[in-house]
Amino acid sequence: MVLNYIWIAFFILAAICAIVQCCMGNSGVFADMMNSTFDNSKTAFEISLGLTGVLSLWMGIMKIGERGGAVNVLSKALSPLFTRLFPDIPKGHPASGHIFMNIAANMLGLDNAATPLGLKAMESMQEINQKKDTASNPMIMFLVLNTSGLTIIPVSIMVYRAQLGAAQPTDIFVPILLATFVATLTGIIIVSIFQKINLFQPVLLLTLGGMCALVAGVIWGFSQMDKEMMDKVSTITANVILFSIILAFIIAGLVKKVNVYEAFIEGAKDGFTTAVRVIPYLVAILVAIGVFRASGGMDVLMNGVNWCVELCGGNTDFVAAIPTALMKPLSGSGARGMMVDTMTTYGADSFAGRLSCIFQGSTDTTFYILAVYFGSVGIKNTRHAVTCGLLADVAGILAAIAIAYMFFG
């Protein structure tokens, strides 16, 4: 529903801007807008078609990992931390297992597996919820962890970068990892404050403190390098980690006696289906953005934000990527369209293009997740869920900007 209003707004605002342009003597603006519809439809199809091969590859690898027990291993590793973040869930209750599996699937980028597991987790938590129309504490913590978007492997973003001609599609891997960690940590802290969860418990303190120390160490290490060395080390690290994950998934499949070839083929088929399924959504959003840009509306918006940033004495390099950040809490496909539009307009390896990718990977679609997950169990009173989710989004956006300047500025 939100995307519906946004989509309509793009065309209405484009029409208003075009009328103003005509009144100012630019009679060719409507021709530019119509040309943009054809050009962006073609671009959307070409991008989606180009996604097929790489997306099939990664979905196949992910299916091997899923069959080989990678999700189970990760969920067990997360168990000591999550049992303390969800103190209201009784020990041994099925909800815990569903939560662990969902978070683990999200971290591995297994969206097709994560959503059903997430809905099952909500159903399980609703069983022990005293007020059936009101969000319980575990539900809110669970949803904020989802909306903060902690993902180890941002496959789709790297695929889009490869398709749009990035020299090193994986160069945003480490920056996304750092930004999404900040968003997730902020979400945990804010929800814990609301729910009076003691973050100074030894396990929580050791786990979260250790993760913070690790991230701080990574940031410090990269800050000691010049830009060329930073880019080289970041890219090598990303590629080594990604290849290690592929190898680990295959070995796990062999250990579990999984037919890794058949598992890969099954996952690859899902990848092909996903690539085809995304075509109409990408056409819709890119055409709407293209019309708005051709009408001059995007220039007006960006010039306004630029003026405000300059008035405050700030650097304006990040402004061109801001539409992706603003769209992400509202719509995943809308934000994806904004990211693609930014890379197409400014270049995949431009500062704005890279930052839009970090924005896309640093948080998730807050309102969509809240609507789907709460709606699935009939929750009407969401309490502090929206506040905590949006604050985590803001933290992720600010972290993304700072980290982008550090790596690519």
C-alpha cells in the first residue's frame, strides 16, 4: 500500500514539475518524460536479464548451505546471545528455535527461507502473548532485529553492481557489514532500554562488547591505510570471505551427504525465477523515477537538500544517494529502484553509487516487515516497535554515510 502511494506521487509530482517547466519555456519536457519511460523500461529489463546468471549461482550456493546445515550451525552459535535478549520466552519453547533460524537465514541472505520462519516465529510468540492484539516484548525485539537488516552476504547488491559495470562489485562488502552492524547494535540497545533488559549480563556484555571491539579494530585498521591500500585490502578481504563461505557450504554439504549438485540446481532454479519475478517491479519503479527525474523534480529535490547541507557547512557528496536511504524503510523494491537509478545516473563506482548500495544493505524495509509480521498474527498495538525500528534505521544511515566517506570519500 505504501509503495502504491509513492508510485502515484512520483507521477503527480512529475506532472506538476513538467507544467512549471512548460510555463518557464521548456516545451520539450513532456517529450523527455515520455522518452525516459521507454529508456527506463529497457534498462529495467536488461538489468533483470543480467541478474539471472549470477543470482542463480548464489541462490544455488545458498541452497547447498541450507541443506548442509549452515543455518542450524549459525542458529546454535547465536543461542546464548538470543536467550538473554528474549527473556520472556520460556526455555525450550519452539519460538526460540524459529527466531534463531529466521535470524540465521537473514544473515545468510536466505530471504525465501527467512520469511516463512519469521512468520512461524510470530505465531509461536503469539501463543505465549498475554494480550493478543498487543505486541509482546519478544515480538518487538525480534522485529527490530529483522528491520535493522543484519546480513553477512549482501548477494543481490553485489549482483546489481556487477551488472551495472562496477570494477570491483564486492568493494562495498566490508562497508555494508560495518553499517548494518551499527544499525543492529543500536536496535538492540534501544529495545533493551525500553524493555529494561540488563545489557551488563556477562554473556551479553562479552558478546556485544567483543563484536564492538572487533568492528572498532576493523575501522581503526582501515583508518591507518591510504585510500588505495584500503580499497585493495577491503576487496581482497571480501573476495576471500565470500569464496571461503562458498567452500564451507560445499564441504558442509559433503559432510551431511547432501547431493550438492542437485541442491545447487534446485537453488539456481529459484534464482532464475527470482530474476524473472523482479522485472515488473523494477520496470514500475525505474519508470516512475525516470519520469520524475526527466521532469526536473529530482533536481529540485536534490538542490534543496544540497542547499540545506551547504548552509550547515557540510560536504554534499552524499546527497545524491539520499533517495535510497529515505525509500528503504518504506519499500525494498522502491529502494532497490533508487539504488539502480543512482548507479545508472552517476556510475556504479561513483561515491553516490557506492553509498546508495551501502544504504540498501545497512537496514531493511521497516514498515513492510512490521505490517507483514504483525498483520500475520493480528497485532494492532505495536507499542515501541516503530520508534525502535526507525531509530535503528537512522543509526544505519548515519553509519553508512560516515563509513562511505572513510572508504570511498
